[in-house]
Amino acid sequence: MHIHHSRARLARPAILATALVAALLPGIASAQSPAASTAPTVPAASSLDGTWTVDPSIGSFDYAAGDFSGSWVGYRVQEELAGIGGTTAVGRTPDVTGSITVSGTAITAADLTADLTTLQSDESMRDGQLGRQGIQTDQFPTATFVLAEPIELGAIPAEGTAISATAIGDLTIHGVTKRVEIALGAVQQGDIIGVSGSLTFTWDDFGMEQPTSMRVVSLANDVTMELQVFFRQDTATTDGTTEEVPAESPAA
């Protein structure tokens, strides 16, 4: 079974892609926080071909400060709380690893792993409950995505130009793997590629039961997974292996 977006849900990746453009064009300034420090210079990429690896040094992550300018994977779900009413629960983790491979005008491979045990929201009680309920991170600590089909871009996008694409691959959450279609937005600037996207599914799709507590009156059946990830291009070494290009120190 394929899990994919309805047409109405494609708007958010486009919004996130715009944020990525804002982040990358000045040289990795904040995508979502006005208080970010001065960004490093972004060197030009001689070619897009090769491996691009998630670089945690790009941007930053501070949930309390609302700074999500770095890489993260998270969730968004509507909930009804006793004494408060309707609200949106949003949790994110900055602990994301993985890489993509570019060859010509196609992305031929991609894999991502997110550490769900470090998901943060505005409620520490909610975060703790997810270890035992819902995604049950105590038992299923990671989520993974592996690309199953190449993403053909048709042409190499101009540097700094946001593009949209669909990634078809295998998403594993809660120990259950499903073939999914994730709507993505992406932009490349120098040796950095920023990718954003989202996918909406139901709790049942991945064998999860909705979390319960005395405070939560109800939860929506739809859960949205969101991601924003920055990749830095690896460079070839003299022995034929590759290594990630080190990030330059931020300007004083």
C-alpha cells in the first residue's frame, strides 16, 4: 500500500522550501529564527554528482527559543486538551543522520535515520509518554527512510532555485515499514542542499495506538511527519574514498 499526500497537503513543503531558500541564499542564516548567529560562507560546488551527507553543524536547534534553523524531523497532530480546547502538538528531534547520492539529473539513493528518543515538544510530560505510548520510542527508538526509486529532476536546477519533487521509498516507524510518497521541496546553494517535506498518515498505518492521558480529551487520527534536513557535499580523497567537507567557522 502506498501512503501519499492529498493534493491539499502539498502546500507545506512549498512553504518550507521557501524557508530553505531564505536560509541558504544569505549563506545559511536562520530559516525560522531571527536570533541566529552570522552564517558561514558557502563555497561553490564544482559538481552536484556524488554523496551529500547530513551536516548537523548547519543552523541550530533550540525548541525553547523557537530556533529550528538546522536539521530536524518531527510530528504534528491536532489534539483536544481538558480545560484548554483544541491545540496542535508539535515535536521535533535534531538528531538526524543519513545521505543522498546525486548522479546527473537524478537523486539515485537516499537514506535518513531520526532518533525519536530525543523528540522535544512544549510539554515534557507528552515527550515522556511517547516512550511508552503512540510511537513507543522505548521499544522503537528510530525512524528510517530509504529511497526505493530514483528521483528524476529532468534538469539540474539553477543554484538557489527552489524545486519540488516526490520521493518514493520505504518508511519505517514503530517497527512497521510502508512504501510511501513524500512531497519534498529542495534548494541547493554552494556545497549545501536543503530538503524539506511532510507526509500525513494515520496511527493505524504504522500499527500505533493513540496515546491517552487524563489531560487529553481526544487526538486527531491523522499524524503529519515533517522534516527539514541540510546536506553537505562530500569530497573525494586521494585514496578514492570520500569525506565530508568541513564547515567553515562562523564569522565573528
